[in-house]
Amino acid sequence: MANVAVIGAQWGDEGKGKVVDWLASRADVVVRFQGGHNAGHTLVVGNETYKLSLLPSGLVREKLGIIGNGVVIDPEALLAEIDKVTAQGLRVSPATLRIAENAALILPFHGALDRAREAARGDQKIGTTGRGIGPAYEDKVARRAIRVADLAEPETLSLKLDELLRHHNTLLASLGAETFDKAVLLAWLLALAPRILPYAEPLWIRLDELRRAGKRILFEGAQAVMLDVDHGTYPYVTSSNTVAATAASGAGMGPGAIGFVLGIAKSYSTRVGSGPFPTELHDATGQLLGDRGNEYGTNTGRRRRCGWFDAVLVRQAVKVAGINGLALTKLDVLDGLSELKVCTGYRIDGALHHHLPAAPRAQEAASPEYEVLEGWKGSTRGARSWGELPAQAIKYVRRIEELVEAPVTLLSTSPERDDTILVRDPFEG
Ligand code: IMP
């Protein structure tokens, strides 16, 4: 039996929520290890729809939820989300949710700086969620972040706020944005502290115990490999490492704890925010994919850019993230299209490339080389076995497996949890 890490293999919004929910029902513990409340997992259980940003999805299945040290935590957003899901009937308490005492906090000036910088970038904007993720990670690496455990030490908070405000107020003022007052922030933090601290602990001890007791751990990734700060389409990325290796450092465990790495990929491509997107479609087909895919909703409420499946990028994601198997989602969105295209290489200044280069101008210039596949007439929607799929749909999936050099271990054919074809149980390794 293995633990499982679930990560996005494209630019996010691959339909992780449904897959994570399915896996969470079979796990004992669900661990978030990077990102913050920029993430968004929609889980539909019975008549209730849960939209989680920061809380681990396992809470919906009454599994222990863990927020690891690699996550950046906005304390106010966390408490608001706890209140929201509690009103929907979930039980969230220090018995069901544990938070790493060494996780860094997102503070109000992080969001303000994120938004002020985006405004100053104009056309060059990254399209961030504006929730302060980048500036919070910057403070963590710069060794001035306020961490969860600091909430128990008013003197530490006071000293850190001095340093933080020296830095942030200077930047905010230079961008023409409002600055922050130390006394107000200190009072705010001290008021939040009693509600956050009961969840905090040295998580590595608990995780070590859970692992030794043979509990099934599900590591729930947020965002996706092409948004990874090292391996993604930099600078149009998020500010954390989203690859599976981060699950270990972001939870406080050794790399051997990760187990099976399940990459989630849509059967086509989408992207929210700015940045290179070689297979993007600006025509009626792109519009159609967007309209059909949008039934699932985005976490940020922004419209997705849509395009053909990019096997070059997903193969790259498979390699850099060590993906053992793919969960292919939203196959039904392609139903009825007469032909389908899959990107197998890029032409850049006349030369053929089989990976996306790191240089921004090369990324922008990458023009896709397509393989054209026949579409299928029947419906794949709701299929629960290979026998229910049109032959061409199976061919499409098989061709994707070959091109990305990873097996499809799970196929999702509608937003419903049980509309899934399972080829191999990731927990069996
Ligand atoms: P940030 O994470 O708010 O800094 O945003 C950086 C980039 O990551 C932007 O392009 C966002 O649209 C994108 N992003 C962040 N979180 C998600 C997500 O959960 N799904 C899809 N895109 C995301």
C-alpha cells in the first residue's frame, strides 16, 4: 500500500476536486503541502457543493485534515472558510484539522502589495489571484515572515511587524498604495491568535506516527506543474513548487513517504491568468470548449482560456514531477467534435522542439505542431467502463498515453463522483 500525491499536470483547474474527493474517501489523512487560498477545489457531495480554498478536501469525508508547513496561511481566510463549511454541516475542530506551527502567514499587506504590483505591471500583469501568495512566500524566504507559532508570542509579533512594515510600507508607498499601521495589525493578530493556535502543532511528529501506524496519506496538491515557480512558464507562475517532491518538504516528511504520484490532466488544455499557452484557440472551438467546460466553475470566477491537448507540456510535467499515472478528466467535453488535435512539438524560429524552452520569447514564439485525430460521434459522458466508450475515444486516450509517456490510471467522464473509470488504484502503488 502506498501513499498518494495528487498534482495538476497542466495549468490548474484540471478537475482535481473530484479526483481528490474520490481518493480522500479511501485515505485516512489528507495533507495540503503548498500554495494557499489561491487554490480552489469544488466538491459535490449529495446536494451540497463545497468550495474549498485552504482546507484539505478530506474534511468533507470526515478525514483528518492537515495544513503543512509549505502552505501560506491567511488566518482570516482560514477562519472564514471554517465558518462557511461549518454552516454547511461539516465538523471542523482541532480534532479534525491540524496546522503546522512553522507555516508562514499571509498578512493584509501581502494582498495589498500583490494587487498594487499587478496594477503597476499593466499589460505585463501575471494575472495573480491577488490574495498575497507571492509576497507571503517572498517574506518566508527572506526570513522575516510571521509564522503560526509566533501568534503565541506578542513580543515576537511586535518585533517582526517592525521589520515587515519597514519593508512593505516602503514598497506600498512607492506604488501609490495605502500603508499599514503597526498597532492595528498587532491588535488584529492578537485577536486572531486564540482561534488559530488550538490547531497548531509540530506536525512532523504526528505525520511520523501516522506513517508508522500504516495510515493512508493523501497529499493534495494545489495549482499545477506548469505554474511551478521553477518548472512552469516563469514568470507566469505561482510562487511555490507544485511538483510532487514538495509534498515531502511541505509536510515535514522524507521523500520516501510520497508513494504514487497521480497527475491530473484535462483531455484538452485551459489556463486562467496570463502567460504562454501554445495550443490556445481563439476560434469557435475554443469558445465551445470553454462553454462546455465552464459548467464545473473556476475557483477564481475568471473565464478560462482554452485550447487543444498539449502532449509536449504534459510529458514535460510527467518527467519533472515524477508522475506515475494520469487521471484524465473532462473527456466528455470533447464529445461530438469531428476532429481533435494534439500538440506533439513546437516550431520555434523554424526549428522543431519537443519541450518548452525556458526563455520567455521562445515560449511566446512556440507554434504547435499538431497530430490530427478523428473525433467520436457517441457520448462519453457518465461512462463507467471502457466498454461504454466510443472506439475513437479509447484511441484518443491511448494516443495521449503514448505521447506523454505515462499510463492513464483513472478516467473521469462527468462531474459526478462515480462517473469514473478506474484502471489502477493509486493506493495499491
Ligand atoms: P498567484 O498564485 O495568486 O500568485 O497567481 C499566479 C498564477 O497562478 C496566476 O496565473 C493564477 O491565475 C494562477 N493560479 C493560482 N492558483 C490557481 C489555481 O488554483 N488554479 C488555476 N490557476 C491558479
